[in-house]
Amino acid sequence: MQGKGELSVRELARSVGRDVKRVHEDVVILAKLGLLERTENGGVVCPYSSMHIDMYLKAA
């Protein structure tokens, strides 16, 4: 999404080849983390030109 401007959730789902419902769920989580922003039009935008993310994953 970086550099693509505002996209609808449907456009984003199409571009990554995933179900709209699942992409919407991901967008909600990523927006809560501050990695994506929702627009007044209901679209989604990535406000960063680059990101570095460190994660720790552990099996349950």
C-alpha cells in the first residue's frame, strides 16, 4: 500500500488476492496499531514511505 494513496478495502483485497472480509479484519487490526489509517471516505491509506517492524512470534 505504500505510495499507492487511498484504496478501498475491496480494492486492497483484490490487489492481494484475498477475501474482502478477511482484509477488512486485517485493516481494523493494522489501523489500531497505527500502521494504516482510515480516511473520511472509508478508504485505507498507509501514511509511511517505509517501515521496519520487529516481531516476536511464539506458538501457543
